[in-house]
Amino acid sequence: MLPAAGTMETDEQAMNIDAKLHELGLALHDAPARIAAYVPAVRVGNLVVVSGQLPLTGGRLLAVGPVPSQVNVDQAQEAAAQCVLNGLAALKAALEGDLSKLKRVVRVGVFVQSDDTFTDQALVANGASEFLEKLLGEAGRHARAAVGVNALPKNATVEVEFLFEVE
């Protein structure tokens, strides 16, 4: 289970992502390989758009199927947090390994594979949003969309896309 959201003491600490991940017992791995015809990240000026990330860890999906019939909200939130780790790994690759260039998270788009009557996509999206705030403090706060969908690639429960501001 990921820790609750909180803020960090300074901007410098907020941007030391690797140290914060280590403190939480986590680490960034190589960005997951793409599974279709797209690029993982595109930089335009001081913005980096990171393509939708699935909750892949160790080569397998952390959660598959719709919420809540096959995956409960807590599990879906953890999957959304895993998408954040994968998104940061893609960003790190786009920044040639230098996450210190990250200034802030601008926007997050969260897609939740949902049963027809499920309307709490925002709760699932909180798994990504709260984790970003925990890692980056104020710089992790962002605009967001949380959207319910009937299917996602590889039957993933959640997919998250990102817009970051960088130096």
C-alpha cells in the first residue's frame, strides 16, 4: 500500500525524486516498452507529454479487468500509482536520465476500465494524484481528468497519461 499524500519541505526536496522513492522503498525501472505505434514521450519546448502508461511491473499488469466487479477501488488506486512510476520512468528517459529538470506536473489523464454502473473513477484517479503529491509536494499537484471506459489495452484496469513542465 502506498503512503498517504503529503507535502515536502522545499522545492529542492520535491524534485529529488530518486531519493524520495528510495525513502518509500521504491525505485524507477526502465520505461516499459511500447505496445503499439506511438512514442513514449514527446517534448515540445518546456513541456513533455508522456503517452498513456499501463500498470506494468516486472513485465506483468498489476491489475486487469473492470472496477469494481473484478478489481476493487483500492487495488485500482495502487495500479494507478504504478502507472505514475512508469510515467516517471518514461519522463526520465525523455530527459536523458535527468529528473532534476522536472518543474511540475501540469495535467494527468486517468482512464479506468469500469463496469457500466461504476461512477467513482475519481477515487481511482486519486491513486495517481495522491502519489504524485507525495513524491513532489506542491509540484505534484495538477489538473486532471478521470474517465470511465469499457476496455483498455491488454485488459488493464487503468491507464494514465501525463503532461509535465520541465527546464
